[in-house]
Amino acid sequence: MMPQPKNGAGAPLSFTLAHSPQGLRLCKTRHPDGTERSYDDAKHFNLAPACFADLHGLEALLRDLAARPDTCVLRGAIADRNRVHGVRRLLHPDRVTGALPTIAPALRAWVATDHDSLHAPPGLDLHDLRACAETARATLPGAFRVAGCIFAATAGHTFKAGIRMRGWFLLERPLSSADVRRWLAGVSIDHSTLRDAQPIYTAAPRFIGAADPLPDRFIRLPGRARVPVPPPDALAPPSPLPKPRAAPGNMNSQYAATRFAALLREAARGDGERHPRILWAACRVGEMIAAGELGRGLATQALIDAAELSGSANATKTVVDGISIGEGA
């Protein structure tokens, strides 16, 4: 069962605000010479929950956050309301310092899809946020394409190639981070923002000596109130491969090597549906990494190399996503 936060801050229609008490900038800054300064390296935050009732309330909250350059959003919930000031974003205990988690996994009835450098069709005006948002929404699974949503232009939009926007959708039932990542595995978005402790930068960029070329960075697309969600069985973790009973002479390392070699062969196959097969193999490798049977770095690269032999165009992304799922990250 998923651990529950102690302060009830895991409401499905809510997220956690992470505010820099030092006033560090959690937005990008663009200078007159065209150079861009990235986010400050904030390590400690004050945490607070923020709730909303519907898409209208979410939009109002996001517009408010756009003007707060020292604050970002976390998908996860506050783990302990007695530890919310000057804390790090920890989803797991810190084995070096002994610091306890400050963020707890949460079931959320919303998802933010980060579209970074999405190909813009010829003739598309990047200043036309409605057209850009409709183009981005069309790349998502069918259930999203008919749902009402809010899109916000991120800092690089109009300055860098492609569409750079973040979509916000409400879901018909709450999902865990792992559920959402399994659902959207293989979809061309930045999957890091689907994780519980990953910052979602909501502040608008700051412009020095110039005005923002987008006076309004938000656009709302019409559609049904919430995105239909696949049934629980469809989002359940893949069944792990059966493990052999303990054998005399400590055969675990030999078994792990044999099993890993079989997974590499499976990922390298060029026939049939490549993506589901590679994702399945990556999930199994992730489970082996979590069990201490494989080293993450070498196993990941070996599986990517094998997957590329299959002719997959998204081998690296699929392998990384699948290993993360298998590890339970």
C-alpha cells in the first residue's frame, strides 16, 4: 500500500508548493544580449499544500504561481507537517545523512505533460498559443485529445525551436506517479515531471530590459471536464519473471547473468511490436537492479545498445523509462 502523508496534504486535486526561503530564482532569466540564465540551484524549501476544485481553480492557481519566481510545484505530498521549513526534497531516506523523507508519494487526479521542443508543423505561428496547444494535445493518447485543459508556454517558447509548453489535465480518478508513467510510457513528453519529488517550474521567465513577447502565457482548450483513465488492471505493474528456488552453491549470480542475457536478446529482436517488448525487458532489468542483481549504469547501456539493434527510434527513452518503472522509482 502506498505510504500516506501525515497531514492529509495528499488530496487528489492538490499539489505541494516548494518555496525558496532564500529567495532563489526558480525561473529562467533572459538578458538583452539574448543570453539566458537558468534556474538557481535551490537545495532547501518551505513546503505547503495548495488545493483546487476544478480546472478553473487550477488555472487561477497557475496564473498566481506564474508571478512567483521563488516557488515551484511538486507532484508529491508533504510527508510530515512538522518538517516543512528549510527542507530538502527527499522522497527516500538519505543514507548518508540519515535525513528522513519530506515528500510522500500521492494519488493525484491531475497530470502535467511537459512538451519540450515538440516539432512545429510548417507555417505554425509560435505566438498562436491556441494552435500550439492543440498541436501538443494531439500528440497525447486519445483520452487526452478530447479533454479540456490548460496549456502554459514555458521559458523557451518562441526563443528556441519547436513547441515548448506544459499541459495540465484533470483525471477521472487519481493515479500514482508510477501509474501515470506506465500509462504515458513512450509518449513524447518530459517524463521527469511525472515524478513525485521533481520540481515543476511554474514561474514565468523574467526579461531584463525587454517585455515578454507573450503577454499571456496561458491558453485554455475546451473539452470534457476530465480525462478518462484506463482501468486499474491496464496500469498494473508488469508481472515479474519467475525466479528459481534457491540452489546450493549460491547460483544467484549465474542465474542473473543468464536472465539478463535473455532480456538483451528480447530487446534486440527487430520483429513485431518493438516498443512494448523493449519496455517490458527494461522493466525486468529495473527489477533486477532494484534487487541488487545488476549494476545500473552498465545494465542500462547494454540494454540501450541491444534495443538500438532492433531498429527502435526511441530506444534510449524507452529503456530509461522502463528501468525506472521496474526499480519502482
